Amino acid sequence: MVAFSRRIAAFAVAGVLLASCAERPHGVLTPTGAQAPGTSRVDMLIATTRDSVGAQPGELFTGERGDGLAFADIAISLPPDSTRKIGDVQWPESNPPDPMRDFVTLHADRLDRAAAVARFDARVAKAPHRQVLVFVHGFNTRFEEAVYRFAQIVHDSGTTALPVLFTWPSRGKLLAYGYDHESASYSRDELEEVLQNLARDKSVGEISILAHSMGNWVTIEALRQMAIRNHGLPAKITSVMLAAPDVDFDVFQRQIAQIGSASARFTIFVSRDDQALAASRRVWGDKPRLGAIDPETAPYKQDLHADRVLVEDLTGVSSDDPLNHGTFAQAPEVVRLIGRRLAGGQALTDGGSGVGDKFGQIAVGAAGAVGSAAGVAISAPFAVIDPRTRENLGENFEHVGSNLGDAVGAGGAVFGGR
């Protein structure tokens, strides 16, 4: 554990150097008005457990916990594909932003529940198969980062499903891993409420769910509660994709036993070289994380097969992410391929050439959700630092230094070691 604590300290030192490069974006949700010719547009509806109290202009919601659900309707403009790298989120570098080069917020409206339901029903009726895609982000994600990332995924995947973002109270701070994890648990009832309402809505035909890293915890917990309450998942939930899940494998076995998989197709994206999940494993008592298992070894292969859970192995897939935690988010070809398969109503692995068969052929160089070097910070555990976290370190570096020293001297007790 001492060695692990020293490795964490090394990450922190490296982060100090990286953090001087850039700051995370602020105020990007300030509406700019009309869409520019040649750009693309993504309209999404948002349900959140974040608080709006204290939000600065252009932020809408903070990282603090709100009381119940709040709603919003946001439209994002993306630059022409000829001027952007697929998979990249191009954050505004000037004010006002350049729509031919930057992601731009067209409108950002707070809604009450009635208005949110009315807008949802009007849009889902126009979606092919009346399909809805619900996205749940991971750790260390500010509200605007979740919005821009989801806009990128929706556009680059080519999905025609109606985008619904469920965003929970992440402070978007490197050292808030514990707060974020508890906030995910705090939000599971509201995520279940959203899914229950979608399943009951006669306008909805199909529901697909995409969760990333710590977002998998709140997603699986909400589905578990839903299955217990309803004696199974609704048939409308057809696909559940769990990318790099930061979830204890033993706990997942209990959860999936309660959920069952009779109707929904569960697919897990794993990577054995995910260094962030390796760090998380040490923090959580050296128990295997679901997103880092070897799916071809016992007991994982037998247990997941028995539960009819599909596994796609991303181990070794090339990525700009040095920790291999944001590979799924940084692989635009994979995202587009999944979008096409879901749009066609096919399973990710259907006995033919599955998504996994193509991963080794994909050269990944684009960044994921929040810029060229920030993909690893979307949901990586607290041992990960990216160039947009200067304010995190500015607030916490003195605290980090003192506590890391204590951790090394005490065998890493600060980080949950023994």
C-alpha cells in the first residue's frame, strides 16, 4: 500500500505540471442565438439532481445536490465535420465563440416538469422507432462537460434516438471522488423515476441506456430497484451499455441477479489495461472492478455467460488516453458503429461480426468528451489529472501534499488502505 500511495503522489506531481497548460471551460452554456449555416445541431432534454443555487452565468447547474429532479432543454451546435476531428469536443476559445470552429450553445432553458414532459412527447413521436437514448456520465464531470460530451456522442454515433441526459451532482473536482460516489447513490431514486416515467410513457417505443465509469453505479442501482419494484425490467428497455464500469464485480453479480436480463441486452466494455480502475481497485479493498476483468477467465466468463451479459474487450486498443480509462469515449469509430447497430435493432454481438471483432482494426487518435487531453478526466478515479484541472489543484494542492505525506507514512490509510 505504501507503493500505491507513492504512485498516487507521482500522479499528483505530474498533475501539477499538466495543470498549468489549460483551464476547464466556464460559462459555455450562455445562449448565442441562431444556428450558423453548415453546422450540426443536437437537441437534448435533461433531468438532473444537481442544484441550481449558486450557478454562475452560463452554467445552469452546479455540482451540489439538489432537492429532487430539475429539468432543462439545451441545444448545442457542432462545427462542420470538415473542420473538426470526429470524437473531439472543441471548446470555445473566445467570446463569442466561433460556430465554424467551436461547440456553441444555441439555447439553454430551465423547465418545470410539465413543460419537460410536453417537449419530450412532441420530440419522441418523431424519432424512428420512438427510441430514447439515456446517457449517465461519470466522475469529475461538470454540468456543461456532460452536456457537450453527450452532444458529441449523439452526433458522432449518428443515432436517431431522442437524447436524454441524466446528470447527477459531480463537483468536477479531482479530490471529490468520495463526494461524487455518494452523490451517485443519492441520485439512484431519481434515475429510477426517470426510467419508470419513460417506460410508462405511451409515446416511447424503445429505451437504450449508456453509462460511463462511476455513472454505472447509479445506473445499475436504479435498474436493480426498478426490477425489484416491477418484478423485472420493462420490455421497452432494450439495451444497457456499461462502459468502463467502476463497480465491484461481486456487487454487480448481486445486482444483476436481482435485475435479470430477460428483455434488455446488457453489454459491458472492459479493458484489463485500465490503470484508473486498477487504482480504484486498491481503494476499494483490492476487489476486482467490473470494467477491468479478463472476460475469458474463470469465474467471470462463466458467471457473465450465465447472466446473459455480453462483454466487449477493449484491452490493447490504441488511444491517446495514457491510463486507458477513456478509450471508449475516445474511439469515435466505435461510437458510430454502436450507433448504427442500435439503430438497426441489432445486438452488439449477434453471431456475426460483432463490434468486438472490429476493435483491433480501429486506430484511435481523437479525444473524447472534453477536449484533446481531458478524456481521462471524464470518469477516472481520483488518481487521474488532466490539463483542465488547474482550479482543482489550486484549491486543494496544499491539502493533497499534507495528506499524501501522511498516507505514505501510515501505509496509505488516507486512501482507505490498511
